[in-house]
Amino acid sequence: MNLARWYMKAMLTNGSLWFWAVAFMAMWLGIGAFLESLGVASTRSAVVAYTTSWYAVIVLIALSLLAAVIAGSYAYGSSALAYAFRYSRLTPAGYLASIVGGSALLGLVLNVVLLGATAGMFGLRFATTILPADPAALLGVSLLGGVFFMALSSTLALLAINHLGLRSADFVGYVPLVLSFVLGNAQVYVAFPRWFVYGSPFNDLTSLLYQGYSGNPPTVELGTAAVSLGWVPLLLGILVWTAALVGCTLVLLRRIRARQLEERRQI
Amino acid sequence: MLDIRGLTVTFPGTTTPALRGIDLRLEGAKMVVVGANGSGKTTLIRSILGLVAPSSGSIAVGGTDVRTIRGEPGLSTNLAEVYRLMSLPVRDLVRLFARLKGGDPAEMEGHLRSFELDPALGKRLYELSTGQQKLVGDLFAVSFGPRLVLLDEPFDNVDFGRRRRLVGLLRALPADVLLNTHELELLGSFADWQLGLMFEGQLLGPFSVAELDRLYLTRGEVRGALAVLRSSVGTFSVTRDAGDRPVKSATSLNALVESLA
């Protein structure tokens, strides 16, 4: 049973998601374009690298905000899911398939909006056209990113709901955001070893977004030399993480425990 | 349709059970369970829905244990928490649940219109008044061809005119019904239904609402009693035609027990 249409509607009419994942992130893009860019060299390659770095990190954080909203939706609907799996035609696999499809499309929507904001603001600041080199790859990565963050937040939220309680579910909803902020930004400033970037889904996504926008593979330092990251291991890395987390979500959904919203009260 | 045997529920961190050895069978029947707030009525419904795990005993719906039941759209409830599947306007929730239950959304939209709740269609559940939320839950429960309906305080915060219409709808509903209420004065509307009395997690009955005038509560354990209640304030018996206090005279079951304790 496909619920993706309703899931998309619920998400796309969520004012908080639009404010935090779009307006707030667009504000940061504006800061990157107009305030932080004073020291950027005026060469085309420097401008593209600078613009793309901002874009990749901002999209990663926007997707993690989507993850926070999804985690909250489990806290809100744990009783409804437990009921629907027993007393309706909805199955855990059917529900998961719906939110996989819906989250992929939401990732796409967020990416397209932020892509436009990036190209517009950075193009205006540097008085040049900075369009993505491989839009099709970017669209694919954003679909995958939406699914990855949905699966990550679902796994964390369901673990908390099934074993810890709604209070913990509220906190774990922010884990993807914290990891995205730290690892996404750190990749700009820290020379991570290659194995770490390939193994980290957050850095896989950032790197693929960087490559899709700039057309150049991101690099890591190996001794004194800069080594390019291959897109195949990056893609494999995020695919494996996503598949594993989707599997975990399905197992946890089948055992979802109903919690009452009052339990969510922190104070 | 519903078969409960020896159901006991004790919540984590507590020693006093919320439900104590409940036995209940409902097949081709409708039952009102009367009890004060906190007596365990909602916990009973949440247990049947699979939202609360039993500490012991069993619950079967349509012959299948609730712990393993899947894909049985014939059971429905008015508890609002089960309709929070997604944050959507009521109109979309109606369509969504019609699809999940295999029903026609026009049926519930018709109910909403007849209860003058059309304006609720464009609002989310949390945007409705408490009474509107309760009625929308009630109408979800009776829509889409249910075979067993579990109603928790369906008349709370509902105005008099709509109460009457809801009573008529429930009486005519071709389904088994388990209806919880703390309002003894409502019983007159359900004269041909079964009656259960709930106190401190124990369910006494089934009696018949029609014989309410003949039921008495009596101190101690009386030989030949219809049911015996062992509570924290003493032991009482439900007797017929004679006893210490007529059940009908009480404003609530708590008040009745307290008057004898």
C-alpha cells in the first residue's frame, strides 16, 4: 500500500521543515556568499571550489534537518503505527516503502531549492555563472541522501521508542544533525584519511555532492600529495549504509512499541 | 469476536496492577463498561488494541492473539492517538484510513456532515476542540465497516444534541461494541446492551443494562452473589433484588463503593 502521497503532503506542509531546512539554510548560504567570501581568490577554480564546499555542507545539514522532522514523526505516531500494523491493511514493509519513496523525493526537493539558492547567491556575489557540472548526478545523490537520512533517523528514533522512551527519542532526533554539522564542516578543514571518508556516509554524501556540482573529485591529503577520491567507493559507501539502515528500520518497525505523547514531556 | 482471559496489566515501576484478571467474551453483543476515571477502562481498550502489553493472560480478536495479529481491519476505536499516523487535515486522514481499512471515505464524510463537522475536514486533529476531536474519533470508529468497535468515553465534551445522534448511530451499528463510560446516567440509552462494572482494575459482569434497577451492592461476600469485588477498601458483592445500596442510585461507582466502605 503506497502512502507516499500523504507522507509527502504531510512533510511539504510542515512549516518547521521549510523554515529550518530551507529558509535557515538559505540564510547560511547568504552568509557564505556575501560575508565569509571576502578572502576568496578571484580565480574560477577557487570560486567554484568555495561555492561547492558551501553547497555540499549546507545540503547535508538540510537533509539532517529533514531527519530530525522524520524522527519526531515517529514519536508523534508510534501508537498509530502499532495500531495500523495490527488493525488495517498497512504492513511495516509497505509503510517503509512509502517513506523511502517520499523521503527520496523530499531530498530532491530540498536539493533543488538549495541548488537554486546557491547558484543565485554565489553567482551574484562573484558576478559569474556557477551552475552544477553534473545535475543528473546531483539529483541522484539527493534522492539517495533523502533515503539515507530517513533510514538513519528512523533507526535511531525507533531504537529509542522501542527501548528507551519518548524523551530519548526527542534527543536522538538531533544526532544526524550534530554528526552532519561536525563531519561535513570538518571535511573542509581537516585532512581525513581516505578510508574514513569512504566509510563515513556523511562524508560520502558531501564528497558526491561536491563532485556533482564542481565536476572535480574532492581530494584528501596523502603525505604531502593530494589524492582524488573515487566516486565509485563513495557511492558504494553510502549505498551500503543506506541498505543496512533500511533493513534495521524494517526490523524495528515490526516491533514498534506504542508510546503515549505525554511521555514526551521533558519538564 | 473478542475473547479475554485472565488479563492482568501491571505498568513498569508500579506494584499495583491496572487490570486484574479480566475475563470478557464479546460475540454478537454490545457492552457498556461503567467505571470511575482511573478504574482501568482505557487500559483495557489499549490492551485490546495491542498498545499495552499484558503482564499475564490473553486477548484474542477474531480467534487470533493480539500479540501476533496483523492486517485485521475489522477492529476500530475512537482513541485519537491511533489516528495520528501523519500530520494531515482530517479530510486526508479520512481518505488515508478509508484506504487502510478498505472502506469508502464518503461514508465518514457523510457522518461528519450529519454531525455538522464539515469545517473539521480542513483542519488537523490538534486544531479541533476537545469535543470535536472526540467526535471525529467516534466517527472514525464507526466508519469503514468495523466488526468490533472499542469506544473510550465517546460522549465526553459532546453536546446534548450530538450525544443523542451518536447514541442512535451506536445502537444501530451492525458490529460488536465495547463502550467505556464513567456516566451512569447514560445507561438508560442502552437498555438492551450488556453491562460491566469496573472498579480498581476488576471487571464485574456481564450483567444486563435492563436489570440495572435490580442490582445492589452489598458489604462483604454474600452467598449466591452475582459477582464479588475485592477492593482496597473492602469486599463487596453485587446482588440482585436486595442489598445495601441500589447500583442505580449512585452518581458513580466510586461514590457507591465509598458509601458502603
